Amino acid sequence: MMETPYFLRCFYLYNMALFNFKKKINKKDLSQLLYSQAKQLSLGEYSDLRGKGGNFETAPLRESDEEIFIHERLVLIFWIVDLILQEKGRGIMAYIHETYFKDIGILDNNDESKKEMDFIINRYREYYDAYKDSDYLWLRGIINKNILREKSFHLNARDDYLTAMDFSTLVRVISDFLKKYNIVED
């Protein structure tokens, strides 16, 4: 019987390590990591999309308010996590929202928590409606409208393209992040 060549054994072991040995993590711990990742992503892109790197005149969202931009982007990232996780993410999303409410200091304030949760749910609804229609142009327009706090959106091919690239990057980054973990029940 012929022995398997060394390079094939190495290739097999490498693939086993890469694809089968995900870190086991419970929903609460994963939600902490996801919230941290979402917060970092919401702050990180602020510079590029608003022109802080020196390209202010050509930045797609240069007219947005910094606080609104970061808040809207964080909610968008929460929605992307919800979109990727679907049903298995319901418990995770509850933990993420709880962590977020703790972070902004409204967890123990029922009125403020309800107001913020209503805001988040309305944004999710907007994004899901646009996403379900498979009209990504509409979704990009909704994202830009919300960040700029406009009543309606206008089409701008360049800005929408940059928002689309950003959205695609967010989906890829979050998907790649989640691939590292195997969710276990608490």
C-alpha cells in the first residue's frame, strides 16, 4: 500500500485546521465581540466616507454630522449582523442591544431604551424592505438618506457606488469574523 505524500498530508492538515477547528463560543461572549467589532467599524470608516483623510470635496457623506454618522452606521452594522445570522442570531442580537444600551448609559432608563429600540427596529425595517426588493440602489439610497437625515434621497451614482462598496466591505468583514466561531448554547 502506497503512503500518502507528505505535502498532501500537510495540505489536508492545513485545511482541517482552517475549516474545521472554529473557536467555540457562547452567544453572550460572541455578542460582546460583535459589539466591539461593530463599534470599531462604525468609527473607522468615519474618516474615509466623510473626507477626513484630505479628500473632503469628494467624500460622499461630507455633509453628515459626526455623531449622527457614527450612530446610523452602528445601527446599519447591527442590521448586517442580524441579516447574516438570521434566526440563529436572535439571542445574540438581544445581547448586542443590551451591551449597546449599557455602553451609551440607557440600559436602566426604560423610556430612553424603548425610544432607541424603536429607532433601531424602524431602521431594520427600512433596510430589510429595501434588501428584500433586491434593489441595492434603493438600499444604498436609504443608507445615505438616513446618515444625512434627509426626508427623501436623491440618486448620486458616485456616492451610491462608494456606499455600495462600503456596504459590501462591511458584509464581508462581518461574515469573515463570524466564520471563526462555532456558536454553542449557553
